[in-house]
Amino acid sequence: MQKKMFGFAKIVFASLFSFAAYANAADTVMTFEDIYPGVETTDLLPANYGGFFWSGSARFVTSQLVPGTGFASGTIGDVSLFNDAGNDLSINRGVAFNFLGAYITAAWNNNEQVTVSGLRNGVETHSSVIETSTNGPTYFNFNYTNIDTLVFHAQGGVNAELGGEGDHIVIDNLRYSPVPPPAVPEPSSWALLFLGLGAIAYAKKRASKRID
């Protein structure tokens, strides 16, 4: 009996501490700076970078590889993310997350439309259309909650005559956060916890009497 009660108390305590850890978890900003290779280049993102699965169109680019374009003006620091060949760029994670926002810049076109979709288990739950330009990074708030997939689709706009063309966009300082447990423990959970602790104390007291 004593062992069972002690095991129950451990489970409840673990649940409470798990909730507290999620509640205090800070937002994460993905800057891509940790993959700067020291030279001007572009390449695929490392596998499972940041704990996410990235589509084949997800590449990184250094700030001065294509100077005078949105690739340069949209990069904060030395490295940013972009969609290779202007294709859709998707991000997936095995567990749900909240997508808070990101800096997004068009590489070649002004007034380029970007549809940003959030999905959970294959079903679209959030969608927004934003307008981007080549002038510099603009931060967009999204606040998509409880998603496991994020998709960027860019199209349209007017070519800014920067020496290239395509539906490329530059993404930097992508912010996300974990999804906390569904709710704070109910009062009944606390009552069960205290009941369990009381039972443990009573069992220990009886055991002590038997030893005496």
C-alpha cells in the first residue's frame, strides 16, 4: 500500500513540474547564425536543423552572396533562410508548436504576396496573406497556435530589376514556442495529491508502531 501511494504521488508531482516547465519556457528565435560557414555561399539546411524537418526547397544564404538584392537586405546578421527556385517552403515538427512571427523579405519582386499556412495533422488551421518587398526585412506577427506544419507560398509582385527574377523570399529570426499542456491541474488533482501524501504519512506511522 505504501509503495502504491508513493508511486501515485510521484506521478502527480511529475505532472505538476512538467506543466511548470512548459509555462516558463521562453520563445525561441531561429537566427540561422550558427550555420555560418565563414564564406559567402548557399546550401541546404542541415538535417533536422533546430529540431524541425525541412522541405527540399529550404536553403540558407549568406548576406553578401547576392549583394544589392533582397537576399542581402533581408538577412539579419550573416545567414538567413530562403525558398530555393521560389518553390513552397515547409517546416514540420513531430510535436505541436506555436509560430509567433518572422522577418520576411522578397528577393526580386516588390509587392510580392506570401501565403503563410499553419496545419495540424494535415488540416489547415491558420492562414494569412502578407505583402513583402525587397527593401529590407519586415517583421510579421502570426501567432499561429498548436500547429505541427508551416508552409510559405510566394507569388506575384513587380520585378524590382535587381538582376534576377523568381518567387524567392528571405526568412530570418523565425520565432516559435512550445505548446503547453491543455490546462492547469484541476482542484481534484490537488485533492488527490494531498490524499495520497496523507496516506503515505499514515502508512509510515503504522509501520513505525509495528517496529516499536
